[in-house]
Amino acid sequence: MAKINELPPYMRILSNKIYSNRILSGIFDDSRITALRSCWSSKKIIKDLLHDITKNAHVLQIGLSFGTEIEQVYNKVKKQGKLDIFDVSEAQIEQAKVRYKDTDITIMNYNAVLPWDEKYDVVICYNLLHELPLKTRQQVMDNALNSLTNGGKAIFVDYAEPELWHPLKWPLFLYNRLYHPFAESLWEKPLESFCTLKDEYRWHHTYYCGKLYQKTVAVRKILSSDDVVKLTKLFHSK
């Protein structure tokens, strides 16, 4: 797989200050900060995420993440499976290679808007989609779904629209409007609406902390809609 080293324009403008600054990156990577930012729901989210992964799975994570999520996924699959990671931030990749030097995690500088040949049992996007422009989000999600093995699943953990009563709903709305302009779209539609392959998969939603966060799992349908129509016609013709 060829390395794609160019940092996307939206990252240079919006989020690269966090990822390229070692001090800021270290603060955000602190498990106490990740717990606070998730309103202490990250532990439950990661527990549920691990439940969706079998021990022998070949896993791809698109984007390095802050906190302990990567370590926990790796510990789940390290004996019988494998963990690969794509990212486009050289600063994050350099830090991750030091952090995970005693593991066999494969970390690649690769832009997931481009398709790849490798097939995976599980593809994870963990707090990534809210950073992506809509066209980029669609390409990443479609590529993730296209790279699944038979019976594989894609797991998307990200923001959702908080319940009306949630005390953080409107402060978060203003924060996103100022600093995360692509996050607001996740309040407007179900996550599967952002990809072109949604009808080929079954989508399972789990929400956390008054719908502040969501875990959405896509599993390929055993039978397509066309297959169901054909079988129904065949059944009625008997």
C-alpha cells in the first residue's frame, strides 16, 4: 500500500494544532481528560466496542485516538488477531510508533478517502467522523464498508444529538458551530445517511449519556433487498 503523506486542507485549518502540538496532544491523550470530555461515558463505550470484536479479528482503525481505546482493542486481539491503523498526521504517527513500539500494531500513513485492497473483519472509526467534511465522510464510510470480510462489521463511535433536556446540548451546539463545523451534521441525520451503501447493511445504534455519543454498528445483510423480493415472489408462486 502506497503512503499518502499530504495532510488534508481541513486538518491544516481546523484540528492540526492539537495533533501537531506535543503538549496539547499529551493533555488530550490523558485518560482523565478523555473521560471528562465524554462525560465519563468512555469506559462504557469502549466496553461495548470490545464486545463487538472477536479475539481472532483482523481489525482496522481509521485514525489514531486519544486515551486507552487503542490499547484495549489491541489487548483484545493481540494473541489471535491483528490491529492495523491508518492516520494522516505525521506528528500523531511518530508519537504512536513510540507509544506502541512494544506491540505488533501496524501504523500506516494512509488517507482513508482512497480505497484499499486489504479486507478486515472489523473496521473502527472512533471519534473521527465529526472532523470530516461531508464528501470525505461519505468516502471514508463507503471505503470502510467495502473493505469488510463476509460477516464483518464497521463500528462508528461519534457524536449524536443530545436529548433536549441535556445541560450540554446548547453549549455544545455553540462550541461545534465555532470549532467543529462538520459535527453539527451528525445532529441532523442518522449516521448511515452519510454513506451510499447504507441499504446493504443493517445498522444498530447505541446511545450514551443522554445521546451525547453514539456507537453505530453496520453489519452486511445476508440477503439484499433484491434477494428478498425474488424469494417473496418465488414463495407466492408456489
